[in-house]
Amino acid sequence: MGTLVGLPFVWLSLPPERYYSLDQIQPQVERRLVLLSADGEPFARRGGCVDEPVRVSDVPQHFIDALLSMEDRRFHSHFGVDPLGIARAAYRNWKAGHVIEGGSTITQQLVKFSFLSKHRTMERKRDEALLAVWLELALTKDQILELYLSNAYFGGGCFGLRAAAKRYFGKQPSALTLAESALLVGRLKSPTSLTSDFNAAQERAKLVLQAMVDNGRLPATRLANIAWTMPLNEQKTLSGGYYADWLAGTVQLPDSGSLAPVPVHTSFQPRLQRSAEEAIESVLAKQERSRHATQAALVAMRPDGRVVAMVGGRDHNKSQFNRAVQARRQPGSSFKLFVYLAALRAGATPDTMVIDEPISIGDYEPKNFDNNYQGDVSLRQAFASSINTVAVRLSETVGRNNVIDVARDLGITTPLEPTASLALGTWEVQLLELTSAYAAVAAGAYPVKPWGITSLGYSAKTAAPPRDSGRWLLTVNDPLRELLEETVRSGSGQGAQLPITTFGKTGTSQAFRDAWFMGFAGNLVVGVWVGNDDYSPMKNVTGGSLPAQIWRSFMTKAMRSDPNFQRKPQQTAVFPAAIRENGRASRRATLEFLDATNSFNMKYRGRTSRSP
């Protein structure tokens, strides 16, 4: 421990409003997560790259010689600030006409990345010098060196020499060769720019070796015999980047304990992910310009909510904004699932007759997509054809708040208000949540909560669906499936037809800004959204066009490539669900619903008119 004689004087010179502690000398990063697919293969890494601190005794002498020769030749003789080093750097910078060398010592660099901001001000430089002296008085040289080596940034998200040695060369610091040490020391000046350019990193490493020669730490004859080692290439996410981002954001690890990377076992299936990406690109690449449709997102899950694939955009490298999770868009008619479920709960059946004619509620006058009206229609026909006036009538009959309650039951958490336009999907939702709502119909239980982590760390314990997922039985599930099946068989979702029983619903928002297809077949539930990030209108893109094409393309590939695909849909809930509703599909409830419908029609009939 260095002498503390001068410590009070240094401490009094520091800004009084700040308090500094040695505990602050820690890398402020998260532990690294290694995400593993359902097959146990790593497909992405997230979080920081950190490991246990190093001791000077763990580090080969040639690494320390390389570091001090390049960064701080008088480390063992100065008191935290090196006036000679500052003068030398100033002279060389003046001679070159620009800044080519800094005068900061190892101690000052440690202060800089541990205590101070990156803003270059005279006040910060003063604090840096004072704190460097304070550290020199409080710690030994070896302690300062160990703190520096345990916390310095080596690029690629890696903090500390131990983490960097493992990341780039797959070994402990003690096993580093001279060339590897030079490459790592060379990264300290520009860790980001040298990470992706080995040639530049190698040239920088040669400067480190030359500095060792100039400092008398390496014979010049050794320069000709250096065996260069190519750093290990970190596995880049070829697919599943959005999936990895989503799951990594849900992992919470303790602040203490081991700093080793944490394996995260997931339900991710690379083959389905590739099929999803290919389906989106094959459709949009052909029609992007003609239909002005530039972006798409897709979520694929099992009926129990296990997410097996996720596409949050067309290129994760260009945009990490996850349109499947972070975006909120108008669902259009795909929201009618909740309206019709509310009607079924109230006693309606697929054969219940309602009227399709123009309607006005205050200033609100919803129109059908084709401006045609069919008069008396069944709920089955109205849902399959996505008739707007019927959806609004149903919402007004059962009550807007009841529609919102249904959406909440099935997992929609985004803001919803009881406006007259609620039934037509004018309030924004997330694709992941909407897909989960349709999964509830596939599962026959609600709510279905999306999840993807099957086990965390080295524990053999396998995770289950989130708590309270699938808690309640969806007692009117069969008639709801009838409506979804009819939509694909004869209605607006015919573009998604498969050779097996298929269930789905289209959705198109105002001015063609959003287009959706939500559905399930076998044991896969898939939601697709197509649109533009700037909310600009597409050219006549409906849910039954591009989204249905993407959906069908993906499902066709899934049936061929997914060994876990079950061609028959689930007939019972995959959860031990309990009955919550009280059997409202009785004759009495049906009559009550019909009476309410007739009352609503009588109330508004005088304010409607047939279209010409």
C-alpha cells in the first residue's frame, strides 16, 4: 500500500460535491448471455463480455512489457502523472501538426474510465490528474495495474484482460503468446475500429512490438520471427437477432457471483426462423416497389406460447427496432376476434342473424370495405367477409367495455378506449401480443403468455409457461374456431389456405397503412404484419394479400421442415385450465342477445340508410 501522507491534501483539492470510492473501479456492463437454440446450438450472444479479475501473477511478463512500453514507460517511477511523458507527447504532436500521442499514464487512464465523463474539459483534466495522484497514494503499483487490466476495454464488448483473452484467443491470460499480447495491447487505443479489421490490428500490434524494442524489452532480432495468430471470429447472428434481443431483455441476473457467460436455453428453432425470413423476403422482394410495402414482421409460436421464430424486420444489421415487440400498429379487422368472442360469450352463435346496412353513431359512420351491404347475414358470413357494420353493431350490442375486457383476457395490454371505432381495430397493438391472443383460441385456454427460455444457466430444470398462463378455459372456443375456419375457406383469408385445416383472420387499417394475417394450423400459431416504418400508405395491400402470402409460404415450409409440426390442431387446452365463465351459451342467453341486437337495430335503424 502506498503512503497516505499526501492523501488529505489531494482529497481537499478535489471538487467538494463529488465523492469517489475504489468500489467504483468496476466495469459497468451486464454478464454475457449465450443463447442456445432448441437443439442446444449457440445462435447469439448478448450483454457484456466480462470475467474474473486478474492478478499480476496471472499475466505473462511479455504482456506487461508490451503494455508499459506502449502506454506508460515510466509507470513504476512516476506518481500518477508523468510530466516527461506529457512533454514528449506535446512535442511529438507539435512536430506532426496534429495529435498522434497522448500523455496519460496507466493510472490516469484507469481514473478516466472509472470515475470521469468522456467530455474533454480543463476541469476534467484537472480532476483526472488529482485522482491519479490519489490512487497512487492509496494503492501499490501492482494493485493499480491489476485494476487496469481487469477493467480496460478491449473491444467486442469485452472488459478486462481475462475476458478478452478468452474471447479472442480462447485461453487464459497466462497462456498468451507474444504476438497475442501485442494484438491485445494494440486494441486499447482504438478497440472498436480494430475489432473488425485484422490487418489494421496487426499493424497496430507491430507498433507495440517496436515500442518494446525501443524500450529495451524485446530484442530487435525477434521481430522477424513473430508468429501471428488470427483472433477467433465471434459467431455473428445469421438469423434470430430479433429473437435474441427480445429474450435477452427479459433476463435478470444477480449482481454478485460468477462473471462467466450464462447459457440461456431457448425454444428457438433455426429452421423455422430461416423459413420465416425467406417467406418475408420472397414476397416483399417481388412486390415492395409496386405495392410500396417495405417492412414486415412475423411471430411463430406453439399454442402454449413458446415462441419458436421471430422476425422483427427485414434486416437486423440495419435496424434493431423490433417491429414484432416494440412497434404498436392498428390491427384493423384482426381485432374483430375480440368483438365476436364477446358476442359468443353473450349468447350468440355462428348462425345468429344480424343486419348489414349503413349505420351512424353520432358523427361516426363506419363503411364496409367495398361499400356494399348485404342485409341479413349470419355471424359466420359477417366474420368471414369481415363486414365492418356488423362488427360495430356487435360491439355496441354487447358493450364496448366488454369487448375491451375480452381483449384484456386474451393478453392485450396496450391502451384501448371504448370508442365507437374500437371494433374496427383503430387502437394500436403489438404483433407479439396479438399472436398470443390467437394462440389462446388454438390452445382453448387464456391468457397465453409468450415465452422462450426453457432453462437458464447450467441448471437441468426446464422452465414452464409463465405463471397464470392458460389459467382459464375458453368455453366458447369451438364456435370461434368455426368463424376463423370459414374466413380461410370462403372469406377474406382464402390466400392463406393450406392442405390442412386452417384458421385465420385478416386485418387492414385505414389507408392501407397496416396489413395483418393472424392464424394457426396444426400446432403453429403465426402472426404477420406488413407496413412502412413511416406510416405511409401502401398501395392496396390488405391482410388477405401480402400478409396472407407470407403466412402461407412460411406454414408450407414449416409443414415440410419442422419435425415437431403436428398436422392436426389441438383439440383440448394444452394447459390445466379451469372454467371461469358460467355457460352463457344457453337458450336464455341466446334470446337475451337477440333481444339486445333487435333493440340496438331499432334504436339506430331510423338513422341509417341503404347505400345506392
